[in-house]
Amino acid sequence: DADVTQTPRNRITKTGKRIMLECSQTKGHDRMYWYRQDPGLGLRLIYYSFDVKDINKGEISDGYSVSRQAQAKFSLSLESAIPNQTALYFCATSDRFGTGADTQYFGPGTRLTVL
Amino acid sequence: TQLLEQSPQFLSIQEGENLTVYCNSSSVFSSLQWYRQEPGEGPVLLVTVVTGGEVKKLKRLTFQFGDARKDSSLHITAAQPGDTGLYLCAATNTGNQFYFGTGTSLTVIP
């Protein structure tokens, strides 16, 4: 089984709808991240969390919210989806200490299309 | 503004050729990572470099961290079709946030 899983893998929705993307991990890592990937722009950080009570905004948090329900679960919500949020979304985890803190483990991604 | 600039953005070469991909920044980082991403999958870590001037080898791939820890290069010798993918550099300071480059899409033609 994969260490970092994301659901759904693909989603098509309409403008104005609320969408939740979910991420679960079995690596036992404290740190979790949400990124979006757009062609030519690489990966951009949306939100990150260092533990259940610690949530931080990333580079492009506007229009998104997150919830860290448990150490292993980190969900991303689009309260009112708009077409320019069409992208590939990745969840990632990392360890807290030493060289493990420099390594991120990614889920398989969620392809979101907003019509 | 992109913190990490990768070049080239696209690269298409014949099997057996050598290539180099560059990752540049005006900022200093405590470590830099290289990832490879295949279609339909998330990025997978290839290597982490932490010391200025450090060189690491992974089979036919050679990674170098600049002396000033602002830039890095990835050199592939005798490229194979299995090397095809998107190569991403990423950098961090103490692991608090990671900054990713725009990526280099490599196609190796048999």
C-alpha cells in the first residue's frame, strides 16, 4: 500500500461548488503539505502543517482552507471553486528531524477541473 | 517571482547522449533536493545535497551543489529512455518550507 494516499484522484466540478481533497499518510510524519502544480510554474505551496495544532499559509493560500484532523490526515478545501483553480494537487509529508526534514514524500496527486 | 529557476524547460535528446540541467537562485539554502516525476505520479526524491561544492552520484546521474549553496546541476551520462520525466529541483532552509523550481521536462528518444 502507498505511504501517502489522496482521494479523489480525479474530480470535475462546477464554478461555485465546495470541494474537499483528502490526504492520508502511514509514514508517521508530523509535517504535511499541500501543493498545486501548473504547467510551467512547478509546484507551489498552498498550506503546511507541522502538527495537528499548527497550520501555516503557504505562497498561494487565497481561496483555500485546510484541516488537520489527525496526525495522519490533512484535507484541503476549496470553499467556492473557480476555473483558475483547475490544476494538479499534491499532498506531501516530511519528517521532523535531521536529514529527514529535507525529504518530502508525495501522494499520487488529484487532478481537479473546475468548469 | 520564482525563487528557483531551472533550465532548460524542455529537453529532447537521443538515447546515449549526455545532458545537464541547471537550478539557479539568488538565495542561499541549507539543502537542495532533486526529484523526478513521471506522468500520473507524484515527485520522487533522487538526492539531497547539503554542503557547498558537494557532488553525489546515482548510477549515471551526477548532482552538484554550488560552492555558495545557491545553485545546483544534474548531469545525466548516456541517457536512456527510462530517464524520461520531469526533473524538479527544490530547496529549503531548515525544512520549514520547500521551494520548487519550474521543472525540466526530459524526453529521451530511443
